[in-house]
Amino acid sequence: DHTGRKKGASKGALIRENPFFVYPSEVSLEGNSCSTVHLWCFPKTEGDVRDTLVLWVRDNPTPAEIPLVARGALPKVTVDADYLQFGRVLFGHSVSRALSLKNASPLPARWSLLNVDALQKLFKVGPDTEGTLEAFEELQLLFTFSPTQKAVSLQTRVSIRITDVDGTGQAQETKTISVDADAYWIDVATDFGGKGKTIDIGNVRVGETAELPLSITNKGKFPVKFAFRVKSKVLRSILTFHGPTADLAPGEHRRMSLRCSPQREMDFCEAEEVFLDLQDAESGAVLNPALPPFPLSLHADFNYVSLLPARGINFGPTESGKTHSL
């Protein structure tokens, strides 16, 4: 009818130092009856805690001893990175980075991202923004950056709070992850013979070659790969672009030319046949959406000569040795 810890220390010292707590410490049992005794453990340090529960029964000289063991643990979640770097991200594209959370504790842990509303204006985060990690469980958070502006440099921080699931106030130090991203836009200007984006070749004699000067300028911050593309097979056979095709450096203004050599009669009026494909020289990211086509106008024809009158030319009587003209 009496429970207690093994002798050796005073009762007050045991309460202060021993994490085990028994309630009630004394019970009275009638014949053929039972009672419930509650036992708690409140470890103050990490690691194994051991003790012995002693049950003293009145008029029984030998107490019963029950070994007690518990493991003190704290929420302990590790994050595999302190820095998320997205690098340069082309407007219209998305780049994702993964962050791994691992529970290194035998206890479940509660995690949550702080300032979620502000964070989700910049990133898409999945699969969740909060949850529970079971003992030794691992989770990957995916952060996706999709620029909403054509040119912006982003430096921010992501904070992750780790707590116990029972709400006892046991919390791990908040994890802070630095994030760096740079959104940009491919900005290229073209001019065809002083007429801007309109390709007006004009009148060309069949069998001859007309040449139209053109220029291309990289107005962006990074090198660009470019290529002119002609849609129809007919025009691809008569149009050729001449000039250096190496990567276009930032701020570079390059002069080229477009040559047209028609072999038959044809007529095009602002036809959407010529395109300029652009991509980032370093990452290979393609401009999306692509540039609209350049309207092309062209008239190719043969030379025509008319002779009047076409027939029935009569010089009439003409004296020998003299010239008679009509």
C-alpha cells in the first residue's frame, strides 16, 4: 500500500532531481480489489533515464521493485541546406529547388514555414507549408520560382519553425534559409533597311539578287543566341541571311544583310514568314513567348517589252540606197 523510489536520497531531493513522478504514492486496497497508480516521466536532459519503482506492502517484509527506463529526447530536425540559389531565371520560365527536412529524433516533430502569405507571393511551395515529421522521417519541400516581372533581383529568407507535437513548449531554434534569384528578359531589337521590324524587299527582277541591310542589337544584360527562321519552303529557297551568327553580347549592335534571289514570279504582302528565335547563351532557355513574325513584302517579276504595232508594218515604196523610217 505504499509506492516509492529506491532508498538513498531524501524525498525532496528525489522530486527535484528525478524525472519520474508517481501519483498517488499511497493506496489502500480492500480484499479482491484493485487500484490505478499513474507514473509520469519528465526528463530534463537528452538520453536514457533509469530508476526503480519500489512497492512497499504493509506487513510484507520484502518490497517489490520495478525497473524504470525512459529516453529523454527533443525535437531535432535537420535541414540539408542553408542557401537556395536559383540563379538567373528567364521570364516565362520556372526553376525549382528542393529542401530536405529530416527528423533525427525518436519523437515526432511539428514543422511550419513562417510568413507563408508573403512567401507564396514569390514562390510556389509544396507539397505543404506545415506538417508533422514522424520519428526519423524525411520530407522534401519544393520551392518553385516563376518570375512575374521581366527584371528583378530577389534576396530573401525562408524561416522554418520546429516544435514538439504535444504543445509542451519544446522548440528547436528556428531555421533560416537564404534565397537568391535573378529574373531577366531577353531584349533584342531588329531593324530591316531603316523600316524597323517590317521586311520590305520591294520589286525584284527574276534571276537577280536584291540585298536588304539589317541590324540586330542586344539590349539585355546577358549574351543571347539568335537565329532567323523562314517558315515556307518556297521563301527558304530564295532568302538567305548573311553576317556573323555568334552569340550576341550585351549591348552589341551587329550589322547583317538579307539577300533575295527569286527564280520565278511571286508576290507577298506583309506575309508572316520570317521569325527570330532567341535563347539565353548560357542556360539555353528559350524566349517564351516567342517574338511575333516579321511581315515580309516582296514582288518578283520578269521584264516585259511591248512592240507597237505588233504586226502589219508597211514601209511602202522605198528608193534603193535610201532609208525609210516609220
